[in-house]
Amino acid sequence: MTLLPIVERELRVAARKRATYWTRASIALLATIVVVATFLASLADPAANFGQLLFWGLAGLSMIYCLVAGMTYGEFWRMVVLLVDTFLFSPAVGMFASAISRDYQRAMAGTSRLSC
């Protein structure tokens, strides 16, 4: 039994449309171009400069995508704050679980339990 049968049916109908196919193909082509450009840039630039360039490039692409998708600036920056908060919270949970346990397997299990 499907949890949301109407939603599933609507998604299946939308997936059969010609525009959906071309949108997916365009996004796949864009992703391929980004990966190839990233690889070529990594060959020419030192690692430190490349990492910073990659971060700002992906941040700019994600902002453009979010704005094109209909997000406002406020929603975008709230999402950025949420992601930064998550990136800071996850290692802190891992270090806490590692600090209170003596066995590495228990530390990994504790991190998984605390993160969820």
C-alpha cells in the first residue's frame, strides 16, 4: 500500500511529460559540465585556491538555482544558516560521543544515535 497514492499518481503523470525528460537531461548535462570543469580546474590550480574557488562557485550555483526555483533571499539565507549549523553540530556530536566512550564501535553507534 502506498502512503500517498494521489501524490504518487501525480508524480508518475508529471514524469511522463516531454518537458520533464528535457529538464532532467539538461540538468544531467549541466552537472557533467560542472564536473569536467571542476576536474580541469583542479589540474591547473593549487589545492587551497581550488577549494575556495569550488566552494564559492557551488554556493553561487546553488543560490541561482534556489532563486530560479522560487525561493526568496530570506529563505535562501535561512537554509544557509541551517546547513552551517548542521555542519558544526555533526562533528561536535561525533567528538562528544568519542570522548565519553572507550570503544570505537560504541563511539560510532553513539554518534549515530545522537545525530538522528
